[in-house]
Amino acid sequence: MSRPHRAPAQRPFNSPLEYGLRLLFVLDAAQGATCDLQRLIAYDYLLVHSGDVETGPESLHPPVPFRGGELLVKREVLAAGLNQMVAKELLDRTFGVEGVGYRANDLTRAFLGLLKNSYAADLQWRARWLIETFGTFADDALERYMNEHVGLWGAEFDRLSALNDLEL
């Protein structure tokens, strides 16, 4: 008798589900404000790499080389995560003159209230910090901030590897 075929387990790290769950915290902290995909891409980066912001708290995730490049590759997976949350009615999707937006609804906070571990508490705290720090930035100001800093984020690894290559 042969073993039943099992599909390979999906990795939750960097999956649409992980992005969608993190953005629930961000949109809940935004208290009903609607955010478009581009803003949420920036917010997700700043949420997990808050230590990259000069006055930010320690990063939630460890620093990795060239992490600024994450901004270029997460659009599709982040959109898929948002769509998963909308499909479960944990977020609302809006359509307006400025395009598609996302916002928290009554189920967002109720669902987040069920998550009781330290990672969830850290996400909630950082999401509030994120909205307090960047929530008032106009779209062009947030884009300018991200563009001015993205090349610096992860560049400390370039300096370390250059020092290791020196023969002293």
C-alpha cells in the first residue's frame, strides 16, 4: 500500500497570510483611514524594520543585507495577503477616484483581540508607533522618505563585508 500524497507544507514566513495578518494590525491602528497598496507596502516594511527609522523602536525582524530591496518584490504577495483578509471579511476594500484602498472594519479589531501572544502585542505596539509617526505623511512625502532611505537600509552589511575583505 502506498502512502497518500501530501502537498508540501507552505511556509508561513513571507507568505500572503503573514503579510495580510500584519496589515490587519496596521489598518486597525489607522482607525478607519483608508490606505492604498503603495502606502501599505511602505508601512509593512517600516513595521517589521522599525529600527531602520532613526527614532524607531527595535526592529521586529532581524536585519538582513539589502533589506531595502524588499520594497521592490513584495507588491504581489502583499496584495494577495490583503485579498485573503478581504475574503474573510477582516478588511474592507474601497474603490474611489484615487483607486483601490483598504481599511479596517468591526471584525478587524475583534479578530486581533483573539491573538494573545507576545508577537501580536509587539505588532500592535509597533503599528501604533507607525501610524503616529508616518500616518500624517502625504503620499508623496512618504514616497520621498522611503526613496531617500531605502539605499541605506541593509547597507551596513556592505561596510562589514568590505572591512572583512581588507588585509590588515
